[in-house]
Amino acid sequence: MVGWKDVHIGREGDRCIIGGMDVWRHEWRWINGKTISLPHPFDRTQRFSYSICEIGARHKPVRFAATQLPDGLWAFYVPGT
């Protein structure tokens, strides 16, 4: 997907490190209620609404998009560089 890169798919509480931070050990801040439509990392024909969130210090946040998929899995994307 142009602008976003898939980085992780797994179960809640697993070791998901984004920007050097474990996403499950920090409070997520949902950015202005924004969402983005992105594909399932394993099946690009399926699209889901991902919440755009931040963790970490407000002056240097780690931003990502996350959604809960069927079967209790979570998928994460990060903004492209």
C-alpha cells in the first residue's frame, strides 16, 4: 500500500515492537478518531479499517495503524518513509 507498510500480525499481548517500543506496554492514543482502509497483510483482496494511533512521548510519538482481524489476530502498519 502506498504510504503504509505492514510490519506485524499476531495475537494481543505478543511481542510487537514498533519504533523500538512494545505496543502492548503503552497506552494507545487514537489520533482524532482517524481511520484508514488498508489490506489484510496476508490477503490483499480483503480490506479493513485501521485506527491510526500513537504511543510514547507526545513530542516524539511512534505512529502506527492497527486493527483487530478475525480469529483474534491484530495487524499493524507503519507510515512509509
